[in-house]
Amino acid sequence: MLGCCENLVGRRDMMKGEIIAYSNVVNAGFILGMDGKNYQFSKSEWVGEKPPENNEKVSFSAETGRALQVKNG
């Protein structure tokens, strides 16, 4: 059975969400996905053009409670 973000060939589609908490001190934060779930991410997963900020809209891939390939918009 496929997950909410996985297509028929196993590639994960991008999800939308909003950064609800991000700390420059620990270089990590949480995203509230449009599916209502929270996803943790680290700065190493950030591929956005500008640094992450709280309340920013983002796109990301989700995998077991983690946000991967997080970017602006």
C-alpha cells in the first residue's frame, strides 16, 4: 500500500507545509504539513534559497516523521 506522498514508482512527491518552529542555535525545526502532521527537519535537509524562518511556507518530501529536501514555497 502506498503512503500519502508516494507514487506508483516509489518516488516521493513534494508536500506543502509551514515552519512552526526553527532554531538557529540547534539548526533544526518542525514543519506542520498540510496533512496535519508535524515533521522534524535539520538545516542539512534545507535546500531553500534563503535561510529557514518561522511561519514560512515550504515544500518538502516526507519520510517517517522527517522532512527531507525542504525548500521555500
